[in-house]
Amino acid sequence: MPSFYKEYHPYISPFDPCPPIKTKVYSTPPNLYLGFQPPHLPQFSPMEALKAGTLWKTFYDPYYGPNEKKS
Amino acid sequence: MKQLPPEYYQLLEQLQAIDFVLVELTLYLDTHHYDQDAINQFNHYVKEREKFKKLYESNYGPLLQYGNSPSGSPWDWDSAPWPWQV
Amino acid sequence: MWLYEKKLQYPVKVSTCNPMLAKFLIEQYGGADGELAAALRYLNQRYSIPDRVIGLLTDIGTEEFAHLEMIATMIYKLTKDATPEQLKAAGIGDHYVNHDHALFYHDASGNPWTAAYIQAKGDPIADLYEDIAAEEKARATYQWIINMSDDPDLNDSLRFLREREIVHSQRFREAVEIIKEDRQQRKIF
């Protein structure tokens, strides 16, 4: 599966009043690429699944904000 | 209203984990009617859940409404705390 | 028939006392792409969708009520001990004046929930594509709320809810495939 985050670079004009954001990132989660889920994909244990938010490892795509330190 | 002991949270999380597996398998089986292995896994966890449900309810009271869980004495379905207070 | 189970789907924990986050969380309570909209949308569409996918709409619709309860829990925990001054400082003074500490179905800007947020075209393809879009919009909203939050425990719950949107989107995409296929040759896993 490809990466779950993609980048693009908006046009920066010399007349933009504010400091420009050079790179924008957007999410492309696993459900875009999997098609019909095939059987017997690898699973988490029940406790891991609860924390991850899904039973199948292929769907796991955690999102962290800029204020967080990833553990 | 009695306070809940620390063991409560552990047991609750174990029950939440099993129930979560059942939710995930339910949604999967809704679009995959013929996956016998998934059906077997689902039915296995249905039995597992029964054990955890009985253990939880014997200590902390009914989980389900309208007779899907038995009542204590006096009636304890509506005793505090409720899930958002816990 | 509906049954209520007296436990949350996921152990919601909030560790920072920051009522400001309640202002943003309420977007997923009473907002256009929130959990109430999702639950009512799917549970209503299921009356006019082909039999094959009624189960999926019923089950996901029911799960969305569980998520609504999780959001309510987060807002409750963040605001239950706040004084009117603290609520005002958190930017929800106008909510307090109308509702005290009660929750209500409005979005982060105070717009009340409306059925205009949902649709049921009666056309399975239109309805299922609306559902996929709804899940992606909810997923994105959780990303923006996570960006606004500095509470790691709260974010764990938000990450859970965002992951659920990914899985729901997957199931609706599968439902589209099921609707598309020719009845004559069934080839489903």
C-alpha cells in the first residue's frame, strides 16, 4: 500500500501578505486502496484492536496533531 | 452511590475489547456473508463475551436494558454511575 | 427495536482541564458531519435501500449513536466542573447562557442541528456515495479537532473515532460494489 499521507506545494506569490505555507499535507487512508477486503488479513489482539480502532492491521492509520509528541 | 474500585476499569476495558471485536466482525460479515472463518471467529467471541458479561454484571449490575440483563435487588438498572460519569 | 447498553464503546479519558476543547468537540455532536447526522442518515436510508445492505446501514447507524455518546462524554467531562467564568473564557459563554451545563445539538459555531444536513434520495448509488462522503468528512473533522487539542488522552479517543470512520468508509465502498454487481454471477468473499 502507498503512503497514507501525500504532499503538495501551493503556489507562492511575491505579493502574499503572510509567511507562506510551502508544503500542504493531506490524508489518503487505506480504504482508498484496498478494494473489497479480502479474507484472512492479519488481525490485532482484542485489546490492541480496541486501542487501534480496528481489528485489521491494514486499516490502522493513526493521525497525530502538530501539538502532540508521538509516543 | 458507591465509588468504583480500580479493578472495575480493567474489567470494563476487557469487555469493551471483546465487544469491539464483535462490532468489527459484524460490519465485515455484513459485506462478506460467506467467510466461514470469520463466522467461526464471531461465534467464538460470542461465547467469550458471555463469560465477561456475567463476571461484570455479578459485580457491577446489569449492562443491558429491558430484560436483556437480570436485575439485582433492589432494582439496579438505573443506579449511578452512568457511562459518561465513570 | 433499540437496546441501550450501559457502557461506552471505548474507554474515554480526558486528562487536561481545558473546557475550550468542548467548543470544538460539539461540532461532532450537533454538526453537519457529526455523529448525530451520521446515525440519523444511515438509519433513515435503510428503509429504502436494497435488502442486501440494510444490515450494514442498521449496524453502522447504531454504532454512530455509541460514538455520539463518546463525544457527549468528552464534553461532559470537560465542562461539568466549570464555573460560568471559565466557560466564558473557553468561548462557550453563549452556550452557557442558553443551556447552563446541558449539552445541545449544535455545531461549533452554534448553528442548531437540522435535517438539511442529511439526505435520502431513495437511489442506492446516490445514498451510498453520500454515506462514503459523510465518513470522509467526519474523518477530516476529527483530524482538525486533533490538531486543536493538546490532550493526549482525549486524542486517543479522537484517533479511535477517526479510525472508525476509515473502516465505515471501507464498508460503504464495499456496499457500492455489492449494489453494482450483476445478480447472476455472485462472487463475494
